[in-house]
Amino acid sequence: MDNKDFETMMQALTAAEEKRLGVGSEEFMKCHEEIMEMIDKAMQKDKAANHDRDEKKKTKEVVEMVTLKEASSRTGISYDRLRKMCINHQIVHIKAGCKFLLNWEKLVDYLNTGESRQ
């Protein structure tokens, strides 16, 4: 079979399949439009979800963590007092090895209100 015979055979198969499926008929076109609308809706929904996710990423805050020494310097509260407040879970902190790191915003809130937001 040469290329010309193969091309002719493929055209005949394609024409037979199009006829079997009713390509171009009103029913076929209606189904095609419905499928395309469903694809468009799915793409819009996905696009909206991606947009929402991207917006959330943009608005994430970076938490400022400070050492006890830095917090003591900024607030005037002694290093030892801040350390005891961490040990007693009075202020929001994390422990990195043997160091306490304080969430600066929550420390300021605690100092202004006297209420700890864990």
C-alpha cells in the first residue's frame, strides 16, 4: 500500500465515521454545544478557584518573631520576666532549641490588653 492508497483509505474511514456519528446534523451540533458549555463552565470554575487561592497567597501575613533580647529591648520588660512569661505560657511563643521566639504582634496585644491569644 502506498501513501496515496493509505490517504484514500483514511478519508473513506473518516467519512464513514462522520456519517455514523451524524457530524453536522442538528442533534450532533446540539450535543457539541452542550459539551462545550460544560467545558467552559468547568474552566471558569477552575479559574475562579485558582484566582481565590492566589489571592489568599498574596494576603498571607508574615509573622514577625523576635528573640527575648529583642523583645526586652523594644518593650523595656526584662529578659528574665519575658522568659518566665513564656515558661508560664502567658505569651505566644515558640521554642527553637533553647531559644524562645515571640510573636511580636501578639506580644504587643497582650501588653495592651492583658489577654493572651494562643
